[in-house]
Amino acid sequence: MNKIPKVFISYAHESEALSDQVLNFSNELRSLGIDAEIDQYEEAPPQGWAKWMLQQIDESDFVLVVASPIYYARSKGSNNDPKGLGAKWETTQIIQNVYQSVNNNTKYIPIFFESDSERYILDPLKPYTFYDISNEKQKDRLIKRLSGKSENLRPKLGKDNLLSFNLEPLEEKSRKTLFVSGLIDIDLWNKAKWKGTAFVYNIIDENDIPILGVGFENPEYGKLIFNAIRNRIGGNDVSEKLRISIVTEVDKENIAHYKVMIGPNESYLDELSNGTDLKNEEKLFMAVSRVNLMTPNNSINLDNFLERYKKVGKFYITNILEMPNGFSFNPNSIDYDNLILKSELVVKTLKEVLKEKNRSQEWAAIVPKKLKPNNDVFKAIKQKHEKEKRRKKNKLKKISKK
């Protein structure tokens, strides 16, 4: 007889509608033979709510974590409502458990009942498969996963047909292990849509540390991006895990144009393989970076920022909470909660990057992915920049028509 799966649903009581959705879904799971448990089934557990919650988390085969605005806020400790202590207790336990099993999490599964609630998935659960319960196909996939009947399960290997084949031994291959950097969340960056870069510094105080602000078309996703980065590397990037690069003189006809690149540093990639017994030739690394072309009329803002950075030897990077059209913005829009202090800023000219070729991490920022060996590099780069500028102009035209 197959074991009956035990499931605990963790959520925040932020609305009667959400509580009803959780109750109905839990009842549906139970009707299908899945032992779902929620706090609404209990009136007053004798061991107290804290121990009851901990017991449910420990004894369950799966914990479904419902993504919602208040639940996410409580996980950040940014909601002081005393009624939310239960959710805060659960999120603390869940986050700790996920971090401890970061490379082997099969128990904690993010779900949501509204399609736009994906952004509120707990940060440590963002890399894992999630399910939109409002989508019948995704709900069915989740139910099959909980019941051990996933369609993705591999079929058993056949035995009989092998007797009719003479299999030759395959060539022995060396072991390769791929390490993927998690600093850049591709999905979040695609939703945020990097719009521009701005610089903030105190003109009067020459020792004031300048700020590099990253602006997005959808700033709420931009905040999630820098929340996640800051949680991963801290408010002071002493180890220089995050690489910020500025490539100048990218356009011969527009000397003030430059590119900004954000991604993991080589040192951070090396850390991913620490603690393994792999040789260097057995290690493969995949680093994801984001690049934005800036097209100002002059370079005064960039020049002043770089001059201040050279003087103090440090700078902050963070997201911008609101960035209007054009190149101006309100300095109060800087998200000071997400400031990350850095010492290293990579500044190179286009010629310097071309000289280093693919030995430079900035090579990916300037050269098209599909560059053929016999192509003229400068011509290809110019075509790439022209394409990026046309894309930005088209966006501005659409906004102006609205």
C-alpha cells in the first residue's frame, strides 16, 4: 500500500478571500487522498501554536508556501502587525530549512492563487519550481507531484530488447561539473526591464561616497532584484562578488555613449566550487550578466561620478524606486534600504576590451553573440549599438503616444 503523502500549507491570514482559497484547496487535496493540513482545521492545539506549526513542518512530506504580499513582507521583518507572528514564525523556520538544504530542496514548494503574486515568492524559494493554483494545468501538475504520479517520472528501463543488440563500450569521458551563479535572476531582470543608470553624489562634500542607481521600467521588480542580491552578498561587498563594469567610447560617432554591465565576479564563481575535490579542468562555470547601453548627450555626469569614485575609492550601488522618462530623476527615489558598498569598479574603453578579447568579462557587453570569425568586429559592434538605440527610441515613442 502506497504511503499517504502529508502536506502542510503555510500562508498569511491577510484576507478572507485568500483564507477561503487555502481552505478550498486543502479540502480538495484531502478529497484526493492527500493528507493536507492547515491551521483552519485547528481551534486550539494543546501544545500551543508555535510548537504545532513546527511539528507540522517537521512531519510533512511537503510544505506548500503560499506567496502573497503580507507573507513576503513578514519574511523580511518589515511588517510589525502582532497578528502576523504565526507567519513570521513559519517563514523563519522555512527559510532556515531551505538554506540548510539549498542543493537538495524537494520539500518546500512555492504556490500562489493569483497570477501576479509570483513576485512575492520567498527569496530562497525563487530558484525552485512554483505552481499557479489558478491555472488548472499547473494545479494538476502539483497534485501529481504530491501524489508521486508526476508525468515527468522516467519510465523503467527495458531489459528484453537489449539481448538482440551487441553494444560496444562507450569512450570514457572526464567528469564535468557545472556551477551556475545565482546573483542575476534572469526572470526578475526580464520583468523589471533595465531602463537606465543614474549617479548621485554630494557636490559640497568631496568625501561623500557616490551612488550608482539602476532604474527599471517596473521598479517593484527592481526592488526585488536588489533585495535578493543584498541578501546574498550583504550590504558591504568586501569580497567583490558583484562585478560592476563601465565600458566607455563604445560609439565613435557618439563619444559620450557608454555601457554598464552587472554580473558575478570571477572570484565569486570560484567560491561556488569551494569544498569540492574537483580539478580545474573538471569545473564549468556559467555567469549571467546584464548590460545596458546609455546614450546621454554629454559625459559630464559619468565623468563627475568617476572623479568622485577615484577620490574616495568607494561607491554604492542600488535600485531606483521611480525613474521618469529621460535622463533626469528625483534623488529621493534612491532605494537607501538596498545600498551595497563596493570598492571595485571596472572602467575600460572599447579599445581596451577589444584588445583583451574574450579574456575580458566585458567582452560579452560589446560583441554580438552571433559574431562570425570573418566578420568585422567594429562593424558588428556598431550594428549592435544601432539596434539598441532604435529599441530605446521606439520605447520612448510608445510612451509619448500614451
